[in-house]
Amino acid sequence: MLENIAIVKEVHEHMTTPKAQQLANDTLDKINLSRIGLYRAPKCSTMEIFYVMFIRALMTKETTVIIEIPHSVMDNLNELQATFDNLNILKMSKNILILDIIDNETYYEGCSCNIIK
């Protein structure tokens, strides 16, 4: 997982591998996931893979990260508030746009992220 995240910094910003992997590990550690740093994808849960994909997107120079239907990678929509909390911890001054369908509006009631029509 560290290699997957770090490669963005290595290729696009010519950061050294040890430095890029340390940044990746530090970022995973912010949400208590540094333990998965040396895992391969089959050993990770769908949520862990989601966070690695999100962190990898954060490593780019893009100012906005768009997530399409986040619950499609979640095992359970009850994890939604914890996921939003983790996204806020990680966001690194990026704009985060989450796209979902209006049918799921009730899942977001009371969350920090509401569906805007």
C-alpha cells in the first residue's frame, strides 16, 4: 500500500522513495492505518483500499478530489460518519466532492455531509 501511495510523489515530484513512503506512512497513520502499509490489496478490507485510493488522490497536485458513490466501496453504510471524519482528517487543503444519488439522501441525514439538490 505504501508503494501504491508513494509512487505519485516519486514520479510527479521526483521525491526519493524513502521520503515518499514515509509521507505515505505518516498519512496512513493519521487515521490509524499505518499497519497496512506493507500489505498487498488482497489482504486489505474494502475500506482500507478506499482510504489508500483516497490518500493516493491527495498526493497529486489537483485541488479537488471527487469521490463517486462512496458507499460502493463500503461494507456497511453505518460506517459513513466515521468515513467522513477520516476524510476530514486527511483532506490536506483539498476540496472534496462526493457524488451520490438522491435515493441515498436518508443515509446522510445528520452527517457532516448532506446531499445538496
